[in-house]
Amino acid sequence: MGSRQPRRYADLSKPRTHWDLTVELPDAGLRLDRFMAKRVRWRSRTDLQEMIADGLVTVNGVARRKPSVRLKDQDRVVISIPEQEGLPDPADIPIDVIHEDEALIAVHKRPGIVVHPTSGHTLENVLSAMHARFRDTANPESDRVPHICHRIDKETSGVLLFAFSEKWKAAVSAQFERRTVSKQYEALVYGHMPAREGEIDAPILHRTEGWPRLIVNDAGLPSRTSWRVEDEFSHASLVRFFPHTGRTHQIRVHAAHVGHPLLCDDTYGGARPVFASCLRGVPEGERPPGEQPILSRVALHSARLALTHPASGEPFVAEAPLPDDLAAAVAALRGLS
């Protein structure tokens, strides 16, 4: 038997215009649009259906304009889309490196940037920026492929880990799944917590209907978060959270559940943006003209990750200080006290 060819990874720093996909048994019988959605994850299903309708997708060399076409094992699906002009350059996205070695790189993600390619952010994301920095597809010996080890929300700042091989990524991801990674987040919350430290043990349910989608409910998954107050102001607190489980929006849901939603978290009860006058109780209609907000994004920051290094087996810690916007918000809240 011949040796397996090394897997080739697309350079995500460049606009992708061509996909050549082969249907394998687990996907046989799928609709064309559903198969594409599984393999081209950073495009919305609507985008994919439009590609099909526009004749940009062929199955075994024949253009198929109906998304409902059923695929068979070993069908060849080719997607070809025209190049777009005026796309952003991922190399322009700043990457703040905390740590880098042969296996891992830890960066301090800035707020407002999505982590991975999505519809509408195919190039404006951290992973594409990492590819712009480390990929060298013309020289395989120096080509380094960054793989995301975990994810944080678009508005969340702080520590984000990448690995330089699938093997090391799997080793790190397994630690997240086993909950052996120690995670610490800093957040600004409304009001004062009931004590200097404590724990929130409340199951989180993902609803299929209603808003918000995530709520505390006995039918949900076990979810546990410890917390410690780091500073208090007259109208808010700086709190360090220690999530012991990894539910989506866990800290945001738990903080709101105990009556102290995160600043600017309008999904779970916090007004956005936050103005000093509103914190003082001034009605929105009486806000001073020209007043600038002290914060305009969810006040959550991934401050510290501790785990076992996948290559050395030694303890590894990555930390990121509060970014400028949260540090400025803290200073503004201190001035209100």
C-alpha cells in the first residue's frame, strides 16, 4: 500500500473561489445544499443555495440548479465562484502574540473580531489573520498551519490558543473536553455581588424557541461557575469568574441569573451602550447632550488559561491584561465612586 499523502490545508488568508469535493458514504443521500453546508462551513446556507441557483455548482461535471438534488457515494461536487474585488486583507488585522513555540501560539484577541471564517466574515477573522502571518504555501518546509484549539465570542477579548498541528490541537482540545483547563475571565457586572466570592451552580438550557435562547432551567445541562470580586464601584463591580463547565455564554447567563448581568450585555439584561449618567440613575431622555459611553461591548475578557503543554507535557499558562476599552471603563467607574 502507498503511504498516505499529507493533508493539504487551504490558505484562509486568501479568498477561496474553488472547492473540489467528493461525497463519501456517511454523506450519501444528503441534499446538495446540506452537503455543501457541512463542507463549506463559513458560508451561510442561503449563500450556498444562491451559488447552486446561479449555476456555480456542478455534480459530476453537470451544473445542478436545485439545492434538493440527492447525492450518491463518490459523486464529485465542484464549486466555482468568481473572485470579488475590494475584499479586506487579513494581514491588516493586528495579532497580539502572548506566547509562541513550535507547538502552540497564544494571542490576545482584540474585541469585535470573530475567531473563525463565517458568512460575512470570510477574511475578517482571527484565523485568517493567523494564516496571513504563518502560512507559506509556496514552501512546504516553512509552511505553518495554525489550528484553533477553542473559541471565544466576537465581543470577548483575551487569551486564544492555536496549535501548529492537528495532533497538538487534538491534545489541547481533549483537555478542554475533559475540563482540565483552568479558565479565568474578568467581567464588569452591574451592582455588587452578594459576597466577596461564591459559586453559581445552575443548569443552562438551550431553547429552540423564545429569547434569549440560553436560560437557567432545571432541564438544562449542569453548569457551574465560581467567582471572586476584584473591585467594587458605586454602580458596578469588577469580578473574576472561574467557569468549571464550558457551556455557551455560561458566565453571561449565570451573572444575569444572580441579578448582576454584564455591562453592555443586552441579550441578558444589560443596557448597551453604558453611559455614566444612566448608571447614576438619570433617565435616558435626560442624558446630557454629547455624553460619550464608557463602554459599548459586552464587558467580558478571557484573562488566563492554564493547561498541560501538548508537546512538553509541562504546565503552561497564558495571561492577558485588560484591554484598553475595559481598562478605560474601570477608570471611568472608579471616577463615579
